[in-house]
Amino acid sequence: MANVLESALQTLTMHPNTEEPFLSIYLNWQPDGNGQHKEALQALQQEFDLINGRLTERGTGLASFTADRDRIMDYVENRAPADAAGLAIFACHAADIWMALPLQVPIENHIVEDRYPHAFNLARIIDDYETYAVVLADGQESRILVISHNNAEQVGETEAAEDIKRFQAGGWAQMIFQRRTDNLIKAHTKDIAQELARIIQRYDVQHVIIAGNDAIKGIVLNGLPDQIKAKLVDYINLDIEGNLQSIMDVIEPMMRKVEDQQEADDLAQLEGEVARGGLGVAGVSDTSMALTKGQVQTLIVHQNFNGAGGECPNCGTLRAGIRAKCPYDGTELQSVDLREAFTSRALQQSATIQVVMASEYLDQHEGVGALLRYRDDVQARSVEA
């Protein structure tokens, strides 16, 4: 699922602006007490009526919108998966764009018509729900789960080459038996590491949690290669025969703690870099300039950030606030939602996006900042006026 969403996000952010209506729709698809989706459908229909009225007044884009509206209504009424927690739909009939993405995470209803896709909410889901591999292991066997955007799936398993049995005698016989058992577990651990490495690459796993008993903990951890240890969140004691819900109940708080720590680390780094005039900027104007120049490594955005600005259709310059002309070539700027423009530009530059729930530092700097790949203030100063 993670790969699907990330691929969709990349496709959307690479799409050029269009003069035809582009619909970006996020729907809370959790059913009500009667198993219905009345609230989401009502919100969708009400917004469609408003969009229809605006386009009728403008006299353009109505045919493309009508085709999209009919296709979207058919999808939500007849084809949307009943077990989805949310839906993300992007459509522009005139530009031959159609994406319908069932989500396993809850979202708020958000429906917008613009010249470009509004992808921030999709980027936020990807940021908040990173991909984990969970290894449920004992000396005899293991199961490997991938958890992505609140959806868990078993994607691998391993088994020791021989059955591992208990041995009751003592003395040399016990020592020989224990050595053989340890060797079997070590060989099995190697198989786990190889299967886990394959899964990490296949599913673009960011974090690993291993659940097992203390008897094999040392052997398992010593058998992991460094590239897997770098992704290891923790080794925990867990009943590996437990049901999926009991496993998720233990793991979900750990996942949230990891995300909170990543936010705190990025914010601390941003504050430090800005304070010393290093590889960081804060505020709308400086972030706009950094994105224009391709400097951004990590875009850090408050979840409630919003702002209006302009984008030059000729050279791509982003400017904060309402301005008429591009400072470089004099082209008339097109108005943009800066949250969406920042998201798209960051992803076009292969930057990561960190969406922050709360931050006093961002509150003091208009809700946005960025960690940079390099610093170059000469050009920025030349167009400040």
C-alpha cells in the first residue's frame, strides 16, 4: 500500500497545472451506525453543487467537471471498498487523470477544485504512517509482517532446518546438545535476516520491530547485519501466537513514539541550523526561496499551515504573499495555495516532508521551515524587494 500511495503522490506532484478543473477529494469513509456513508456523500454532493455553480459562472471547464463528477459518484456509490477507512480521489477528465485510492487510515472530508492537485493530505498520511516490518520469531520459526498505513499483512516466514527439541540429561551430553541447538538457531537467524532484508527492499521498510523471547534475543540481535540494526526500533517480548489485534495494540504506541521523536529531532535540528545561520530556513518567504532554488532536503510543515502566494509559470519562482510580477523575468504570477505548492515542489526535488502536529517554534515562524542541502544567500538578497 505504501508504494501505491507514494507512486500516486509522485505522479500527482509532477503533473503540470491545467486551466481545466482538477478535483482533489478526501472522504472519511468510515460507516455510520447503519453501515452507511451518508455524511461523506452529502459533503461531496454539496461541494459538487458549489463547484458547478462557479464553473457555470466562469463559462469554462463545465464539461470536464461534469464527466468527473459522474465518474466519482459512480465510484463512491457502487465501487468504493466497504472496508476502507478513507478515500482519496484525484480527477481531471480534460487532462486524462483519474486516481481512486482506498485508505486504511481515517481522514477528514476535504473537497477542492483547482488548477492542480492538492496532495498535502496524501503526503501527510505517508509521513504519519511509515512502513514497519515486524518479525515474530522463536528459535523454530518466524513470521514477518509489514504494517503500512494501518494495514498489516504477513509477507514472509522462515523455519529452522530441523525441529528444536528439549533435552533433559546433564553433563557433556547436555552441553553438546545445547551447542547444536544454538547452531540451529544461529542458522535460522541468518535465514530470518536474509528474508527480512528482501522484505525491507521490496516494501521500502523504514523501521523494524522484533518480537521474541529472551532466550534467543542475543543470538538474533548478533545475527542482524548493520543495515537492519540501523532500522531496529526495539526487541520486545510478545506472544507471537497472539492475534493480529493484540500485536497491533502493543506495536502502535511504539510507532507513534518513533514518529514523535522524528518530529522532535527535525525541529531541534531546524532551530539550531537557523540560529547559527546554517543549513536551515524558517518562515514563508525564506522557505519559498529555498524551494525555488532547489535547496530543500526536508520540508517541515505545521499541520495547520496555510498561506497564499504566487508561482511564475515561466521560471517556476515561488513568492510569498500577493505579488503581481516575477522578480526575475517579469511574468505575471499565478496565485497558489502555498501549502500545496510547497508540497509539490519539495517532492519534485526528492525532498522529504515532515508534517508536525504542534510546535511553538513553527508557530513563531509562520508554520513552515526547511532543512537545506546547501546554502546560497546572494540570489535571495537580490530579489527581497
